[in-house]
Amino acid sequence: MRREGLLPALAQAAALAAGFLIHAPAPAVQASAVQAPAGPEAAAMPSSFERGLEAYLAGDFEGCLESMMGAVMEGDQPGLAREYIRLSGKRLVDRDRRDISAQRRELLREGRALLKEEKRKAVRWTTWLRKSRVAADRERWVEAFDWARRVTEENPLHEEAQEAQAVLRRSMAKHASQGSFRDRKETLLYSAMLAYLAGSREEARAQWTEALEWDSLEGEIDDERIRHYLAALPAAQAPPAALPPAPPPALVAAAPEPKPALPAPGEWSYSHGMAKAREGRWAEAVELLEQALSEAPEHPRARKDLVEARMKLSEQAAAGRARAKELYMAGIMSYGQGRLEDALTQWRAAVQADPGHVYAHKAIQHVEKELEARGTPSPRGP
């Protein structure tokens, strides 16, 4: 097929595809408007319009937007390129809506799963509280307290379990004061539980450990549960070291006033660099940390923190480029819908996010000229 017939055929195919996919006729290409590029080099390099058309046919609507915007700025069939920008923007919006619907379905599925899990928890807690009441009716206070405490271990805000524990704590204290225990193991069990509730963790640990050594024919709590209590106790802490004796008052009075020490080499730059890092100002942080490392090459932390700061700076730049691309594409979609002021605002924001975005700079210049030709004042930049 000759070069003169290639572009109309592609455009016709795109028109058919656009009409089938969105029920709207795609723009037609007039063969008389097509100028065959001169020379073999021009023939080998497709124009922005041709690249946009190929991207549209391939379903790459973002690529179509970028290429067609280039065609508009180059003056290559700008009217037709604007129409393809509008069509590609519509397809992207439709695709986003489908993605949002899929996300909503996923959220509903997760919500149902969470609701089912909450119901299972509620049934489990109700069962434990019922067992607690049964044990309390049999005056097995520690067992009753244990079932109620299992509920608050999973849900500390469960009001019914909290109230049950308060009542059972008083019942355990009353039973212990009466001393009507069946055996040594039960005595240790009550004493350990009351010590634990009073905050005497080490006393509770010792009594639970001793309770494991005794057998009980009618124990309220089995040994496995006692081991669970012991495992839940925090590790014993060593007693604090004795403080050195205070110096005599005369020596204190005679001590000279200490002079402020000069910062070590590189320490000032390092501390200020880390302050900038905490504020998220990574470019300044990198500069100061590099200065600290040049002043003190053996600084114990500067090299490691400099590597991390450079990584954060790179991530920040990548995030800025990604945000600039989003804003640039949004501006193209606004431009295709005829909202030039919105497009200009979005492109200016893209330049703020990534000052090196060449196409956003060109698009700003182009739309400012269009607005000037219309006699419409362009909105002020940020």
C-alpha cells in the first residue's frame, strides 16, 4: 500500500473501532489533508499523529493522549487530534469506572469476611461468658474469672466481661479470706491470682510455679492454663544498680564551671542534616550530610545516613515525576474537552511537581497562545 493511503486506512479502522466501542463516530480523516513526508528518513519516522493513531488502535489510550497532544502542538491535523484526545479520555474514564466498580466489589467481599469473623468472635465470647457464669454458680471463682478474662484478652473493651471480672475478683478475695480451700494447689492458685491482680507479679510467678508441682483431684484450672499465665508475665527485671554516693558539699562548691565543649568535626553539619531529614527536606539533608562526611570521613553515622537520605531523595524525585505525569495526562483530557483553563492549571501543577517535564512546559506555552488568540486572559500561575 502506498504511503498516501496508509493514514486514511488507519484512521478509518480507528473510526470503526471507536464507533463500536463507545457508540460514537470517530473523526474521519480527509485524504487531501494528508501530506506524504519527503525523503526516506521522514517515511521511516512516524509522526505524532500516526503514533497516536496506532496507540488508539492498540488500546493504549494514555499513549494516544500524549502523541495526539504532540500532534496538536506540532500543528499536525490539530482538529482531528483533539477529537482523538476526547475519545481516548472517555475510554480512560470508562476504564477507571470499571476499576472502581471492581474495587468496590473487593471491599464488599472483605467487609463480609470481617463481619463473619466478628460474628464468630461474638459467639466465642458469649460461650466463654456462659462458662464463666456456670463456674461462678458452682463457686469455682478462679475458673469463672479465667473464662471472663479470656474475653478481655481478645477484646479489652468488652463491658460485660469487665463487670464480671470485677464481681469475681471480690468473690475470690472473700473466698481467700475465709480460707476454705480444698487442697494446697487451690490455695496457691487463689493466692497467685490475687497477687497478680494486686500487681505483685513476682509473687504470682512464684506461687503459680509452685502450684504446678502439686496434684489436684478437682482443680479449677489445669496446668496448661497456669503455664499460659506464667508465659504472659513479663520477664523479671534485675534490681537497679546502687547510685554512687553524693560528693561532699565542699567539693561541689569548689568545682569549676564547665566550659561548653566544641562540637566534633562534622557534627554540626550532621545534626543539621538530620534535622532537615526529619522535616522531609531531603535535598538539603543530602547536601549537609555530604558536608559532614567531607569534614569527618570517619564519622560513625554520616555515611549510612547519607545513603538513606539519597535513597529518600531519589524516591521523592520519582514520586514527583509520577505525580507530574498524572497531572499532565489530566491536563490533556481537560484540553480535549475544551477546558483550556483547567488544562493550564493542571500543567502548571505538573511543572511544579517535576520542573524537568519538557512536554508540560511546551503544553503551557501552546495553550497560553490559544487563550491569547481567543482574547481570554490565562489564569495566573501558582
